Amino acid sequence: MQNHITTDDIRNLGVTLSDDELEQLVNELNDKVDDRVGNEIITSLTPDDVEKLADMQEGATEDEIAQWIAEHVPDYEEIIADNRDIVLGDFVETSGLVDDNDEV
């Protein structure tokens, strides 16, 4: 899992939680970003590429998989940024932990 969202990102929104709670929240938000990115990547690949990616997950390193995705999904960085923003936006709107004046 990559850290698309950091504890500093959440603190900058004005969220005040204990370090443990903050770390758990960041992990949950990053899991959501990863899930969304993964779903979007899968739908953008050909069936052959999906099969290749599935095969790679059994023996390739995370770096090798990330490089393969970057080569086969031209908008990879944009997909990550968009989904990071969506997850953070949803968090701001629904968590009740962010003051309206501190939004993204």
C-alpha cells in the first residue's frame, strides 16, 4: 500500500485525533484510495493485460508491478491523484471531523 494520504494531510484539515487514531484513519483512507485505483486500473486494461497483472502478483515485487502498471496505464498518476482527492473530499464531507473552514 502506498501512502497517498498522510497524517499531515489529515492534520492540515484541522482533524485532532490521537496518533494511533490518526494512523488508523490514514490507513483506512489509503486502503480506500488503493481499492478505487485498483478498480479503475482493472477496467482500463485489456483482458490479456488483466491476466498478465494477475500472474505478476504471485511472483513480482511491488515495484515491478507498479512499473508494469505505469507502462500499461498511461493515466496512472492522474488516476491516483483523482481518487486521492475523491477519498479526501468524501472524508471532509462525511466524517464530521473537519471544520467547514478547513476543507481541502
